[in-house]
Amino acid sequence: MNKLEVNNLNLFYGENHALKDISIKIPNRQVTALIGPSGCGKSTLLRTLNRMNDLVPNVTINGEVKFEDWDIYANNDVKQLRMRVGMVFQKANPFPMSIYENVAFGLKAQGMRDKKQLDKIVKESLRSAALWDEVQDRLDTSALGLSGGQQQRLCIARTIAMEPEVILMDEPTSALDPIATHKIEELMDELRKKFTIVIVTHSMNQAKRISDKTAFFWMGELVEHGDTQQVFNQPQDKRTQGYVSGEFG
Amino acid sequence: MNTCTKNSDSGIFLRPTPKPDRLGTFFHLLFICCAMVGVVSLATIAWFLFSEGLPAFRQAGVIELVFGSEWLPPALFGIFPMIVASLISTFGAVLIGVPIAILTAVFLAELAPKWLADIVRPAVELLAGIPSVVYGFFGLVVIVPAIEVLFNIPAGNTLLAGVIVLAIMILPTVITISETSIRALPPVYKEGALALGASHIYSIFKVLIPAARSGILTGVALGIARAIGETMAIIMVMGNAPAMPGSILEPARTLTANIAMEMSYATGIHASALYSTGIVLLIFIVLLNAGLLYINKKSVH
């Protein structure tokens, strides 16, 4: 079953044709990795899935993005969409407030005021993000005091707190050291049981380690998409072969 | 200072010079001199204020001068009414001006369509360049008569008129600095908040403004400095009676107005009392700056 379905998507930044006729199906409760060289459009595609591209001026999008049966560009309920399709960014971006307030932020934005319920969700979310043990006795301290890896797990906790169905991750470990990266990857292995994950990554090893499906992008085109094993071991396209074998890119 | 030079024996091979680096030293000294101009000026101002103002403190007494409520030179030098007038006019200006300024800054940085921002922003910047005597005119022609009509009082030259003029005068400073600091925020704050399904307005009030707090406070500090130091416009609209104002609908005289109005004819102990008015003003400005610095430091942690 597919959670997200992109059909004939074209995206322009002004005159620049950034995504060319993309069609891709994202299966439910699996990890789909988007790979390709810088500027190939993989992050742009990720950002169309929760309509973060709406923030960019002069962007034109045509085609269809379906979240289950819902054509997400057909109406303007972006808040609803972004609650159900969460996002974790390249650079950990905790808000300048306490750890607790960071996790509770999205819920409070929806008007949740019940302290008991908030406490419970904050605790569960931090547990799910494998951060609870490290921060449980300092929930009231500033989130900016955490290490880079902890900050990124906090951002994941913040996203989980909204109980989304999909989590989009835009190179979530590119600013982290190998140990912190390993922790996040372990965490993703847990998260895939509950969430559909789409991850943009520059690390082919990471894509190999964590993903079920891999999509390779090249100059705004989706070149190849399939099971990760197959894309890496028997690529069908010459460009994919060149990229995954490290010849270029 | 690790400069390199061309070595004639080995072509363009670069290596550190053994010679003392004269140019570097020169610039180093130049930078220090420039940095000292401000500090030395401040020290000089403090020194002459204190040396000129201390006789009045000695003769009239610190308590009598600071907390005395009668200003009848050359007999009585109580400046407490002026301290109160300065504080109320500044505080009132901040109370009215800062919220307007922050909302304007948010509007310019986040909400305004480009064409509208391109009209509002230059207008605000122009406001900063208008001389205070012109603000005084504006106050006399618009605000003072408006207060007379609204509150049905014979003379509109009141503390309230001063508050309103000052509130307008601090707008450009606070707006410009707040807008700059909101724009300087990394886009990830806004994106992070929106990606959690928060509305734009909620993100602005809960994330962007708190994150830009330190810059906004700097703007407020400069606005306060401008308000408490403003003289000309205040003299023109506030009535300048050196008595304790009973309400904001009565005339009042600020510390700065006191100095400016009487300096031209004051002599002896009277002149010294005006300098001591300046000392009190200086102390207030130092306290305000220290206070804001403290809040700023605290908000970072």
C-alpha cells in the first residue's frame, strides 16, 4: 500500500525547471531514500511532500501529490498536512526555549493546554526518540545546551509528538559525527515500524544501511527507483551505476 | 602578524620576514586610537559633569537635590519633579511606541507584500532623519490641540503630549533594529515551526520574536536612550513647569529641558545645579543600559 503518490510532478523556481515529470510511489511503513548529487532535486521533491516549497517565492508546481486519497495541492489545509507529514531538517533546529517546550510546541500550537496530557506526550515522544534517559532531569533547561546529535533527536521527538504518519528527513545526519549518526540510524530502524520515512541523504552507505527503497535523481529527473538492494547491486541505468559505484557525483 | 615576503633567491617562494612589521604595527595603533576616541569622550564628559556639578551637591545636599520637590534657584534646587517627568515621559513613550514598533517590524519582515514594504520601510527610515525641532512643531500643531479637544483642558502642553511625541520619535530606531534582527534569524526557525503545523502568526509570536529578543532589546535600549535624552521637541510640547505633575494632563519639565532652558543665563551655584541635573541624567542612562544588558544576558541562557 502506498502512503504517498507523486504523479507527473513538474516544479519551476522561476525559469529553472527543478523537477521534471516526477512520478514516484512511497510505500507505507518503509524507509525510502532519495539520493543523487547536489542540485539534483531530491530535497526539492521532499519539500513538495509537506508543501514547504510554498515558502519559496516564484515557485510553480504542477502535477499531483497524493497523500493517501488526498490531493495535497488541491486545497489549502497545509497545517493539517504538516501535522500528518512531519519534517526533520538538515541542521538540527530546536527553538530557543526549554527541551519540554520544544516537544510540546506543535501540540500547544494546536491549542492543547491539558498539562497532564502534554507531560505524557512529551515523555513518550522523548522515549521514542531515544532521548528521555539523557534529558529527563533537565527538561526545563534550554534545548540549545544539548549536543548536536541530541538536538537532532529532540527535533525528531518534536515531530513524533504530533503523531504524524510520515516523517520527511532532509539529510538529518549530515552535520553529525559518526557516533551521533549511528544513534539516529538506530532510531530510524525503530521508527520505521510506526512511520513512513522519506530520507534525503548524501551518504550512499547510509541509504544502503537504512532504506528499503531507493530513488536516484539526476538533474531534476527521477532516473531509477526500486528496492535498495537492486538499485545498488543491479542498477538499470548507466548514470545510476556511475553514481552508486562512486565514479562521479 | 605573520606577513610574508618575496625572496629574491628562490623566486616567489614565500617565508616569514625577519624584519619588524612596521605597517602592521601602524594599523594596530590606528585601530587602538580609533577605539579610544569614544571611551575618552565618555570619560571626559563624566569628568567635567562631576567637577562642575559637585559644588551644587555639596552646597544643597544630595538628598535635597535629588529628592527635593522645589526648584527655585538660587535658593532651592530640588530636581525630583524633573526626574519623575523624565521617567514617566520615557516609560510612557516605550509603553506606546515599542509595541507599535515591534508589530511594524514583524509586518515588514514577515507579512507585508513587497510593494507595501517598499513604501513603509523608506517612510520609517525618513522618520529617523527628521530633526527633533520638527517633531516639536508636529506636536504643537497636531498633538497639543488634539489633547485640548479630547480632554477638554485649556492647555494641551502636557506630559501626555510629550509621551506621544517621544513614542513617535523612538519608532524608527526600534522598528529598524527589530526588523533587521528578525530578518537575520536563520530560516530554520520559521520552517521548523511551520513544519509542525503551527500557523504563521503563532510561529511569529512564539518562535521568531523570542528568538530575535536580543536584537529587539537592543533597539528598545536605543529607543529609551533617545527618549530620555530628547530635549528640543519636549521643550516645545510639555509646558516646562518645574513642578511635580499631578497627572499626565499637567505640564512638566524633564531633566534635559531643565538644562537647556536655563543654561544660557545661569551662573554660580545655579549653573552647578544644572550640571548636577546632567549627572543624574547620566546615572539613569548608565542604569538603564546595565539593566538591559543584564536582561539580554539572561535571555540568552
